[in-house]
Amino acid sequence: MSAPYLVVNSELETPPYQQVVAQIQAAIERGDLAPDSMLPTVRQLAGDLGIAPNTVARAYSELQSDGWLVGDGRRGTRVAGQVPINRRARMRSLREAAMRFVESLRHRGFTPEEIAAELAPLCQTTSPQGIA
């Protein structure tokens, strides 16, 4: 996994370690990170993202606790052979992310109607390139 897959946005309310966790989980769910794929070292990823090594260590630790990653000591960290993906958890994750997104827009003064009007056409798009 390289820096293009992960971006930490300091302007978000979400703590950086949670951004890293969510993005690694998403990469695994999409198949961008296959089972047993090696991840960068804590120091390497921290340097690539411009964040503290402890932030990456915390994200890796949480992902290991939840069964997404396996730490092999000096050999590094890799994606678990069997990741804990299930439809219910995946849909809950989607719902929670959507709720956070909509709430952030509401805090910026957008009405539910404005948000729905902008999001509905985007949900009909079949590829990211179709989103302008």
C-alpha cells in the first residue's frame, strides 16, 4: 500500500488514526489489498502521510485487534488471510459514514433537501470518473 491509497486530512474532525483505519479497511474490502499483502512499516507510512509514527501504530494496532491485520514482529504487518468482512458490518459502516457526511454538511448550513438533491444524481453514477 502506498501513499496514493491513503490520505490524512487534518481539516476533518475524524482523528488521523481513524482515517487510516477506515482507508485500510476500505482498501481491503475493495480488494486493493489482498490477503497476506505486506503493509509499509509504521515509520514508512507515517513519513509518507506526514503524521506521527504513534498515529500509524495506533491504527495498525486497532486493525490487528479487529482481525484485519496480522503483525509478524520484525517481518512487518500484513493483511490477515481471513478478514472479518460481513455484509451487516459493511452496511453499518456505510450508514455511519453517510451519517457523518450528512451531519458535516448540515453543520455547514445545507438543508436536507439540498443535500439529497446533490447526492441523488451521484448515486446513479456508475464510475468515479462520472463525478465532476
